[in-house]
Amino acid sequence: MSLIETVSKKLLRKSAIIYKQQISDSVYHIRLQSKSLKNVSYRPGCVLRVFCGMGADLGKREKARIYSVWNFNRTDQTIDIAVNTHSRGLGSNWAKLCKTGDIVYFTWHKGNFTLDHTGDHYLLIGDLCTLPHFYAINRHLPSGKTVDSLIYFGREGDLFPDIDGQEPFTFHQLPVNPTDAIIEKLSTFLLQATGRRIAYIGGDSRICLSVNRYFRQEIQTSDGQIRLKPFWAPVMRALK
């Protein structure tokens, strides 16, 4: 083990895998438990930087992958994440090979793609990678909010319900990089929107940029009403 990795482990949060289950053709549900979670400041939409490449001959940043906090239980001191294995990279291999009892090192991040309670009408737009993130946000929205979703996918076998078994979203089977189809479907949602609208746009960086541009230029949407998070790019499967 390198000196840098030894020092890093002392600075990172430490957890153990206490549950692992494959929940779709390409997604694994993994539950981490850590005493370090007792006093963290949780907000739906938080993410973890999981150092799943410990022991590999990689730089520190290359050892980590970002995963949305699908569910957080302060009492049990657990975090649930859903790992998509489509990329077949470092994180994918870790999800396939890890087992209960394994030690996992991570850092905790709020970021700016977290829940905003101030909206009346919410639009959740993204691909399979955004599902756990949007499930967490949707589950914590106050009652009385209107939520429209446009979650697109390639294969039906990749989909999975929320951690509580609910299926609150609308799914659309679309081809790769379906910018035009998404914008066409959005026009229907926007006609129905009333009050303060907040759009969460995540997933493929190409879709994020195109849809963001559409909201700003065509719909004249203000910065405060758009939440943007590219989860991955074609030439870089997992963004930091």
C-alpha cells in the first residue's frame, strides 16, 4: 500500500458493506453502515465519493467514483446507493465484485443538485444514472407539490423501483442522445406547469447542455429555477 493511500484512509470516512443485491440487469443496490454518519448534515440529493479503487495503481481522484445517496437512515447509520454497471469501468467492477463485510472509504458531499423546497411544480429529467438521485428528492418533497418526470432508458430490464417499492416516475424508452425527443415531450409538461417551476436536469452531459439551453433560450427560465448535474459524458463515463 502506498504512503498516499495509507494517509488517505486516515482522513476518509470508513464504512462496511452490510447488504448487496442486484436489482436490475445492470444495477446493484449496496448498503453501507458507518458510525461517522451520526452527525452528518443530510439533504436529499447529497452524493458520496466512494474510493472503490483502493489498492489499484491509480491517482487519488482516479480511485473514486461519485454515487447519489439513494436513502439515508441516521438511526441505523446507513446509506443506500445504486450502482449502474453500464460503463464497465472501475466502479462497475467494484459493484460486481464487492461483498458484505468489505470495508469502503468515502467522503460526503452536498453539492448543488440537492432538494429545493421552494418550487410549486418540479420537472425531473434524466437517464438511468439519475434514478436513485431523483427518487430521493421526490420522496422528500412536501405534500402538495406537482412533479413531472421524464426518465429515459435504453433497455427495460435496467429499470428498478424506489427503495420503498414505489414507482412514481414516467419512463420513456428512447435512443441514445435523444435531445429532440426530450424537448418535444417537455413542451407538453411546460404547458401544464403552474406556479414556480424548478427543473432538475441530470445524466448524459450532452442532454444536460441541450435541455439547459432550451430552458434558458426558449422558455426564458431563470438560473434559480434550473438544477444541472452531468453525471457522465461519452468520453468519460463517470464525472467527478
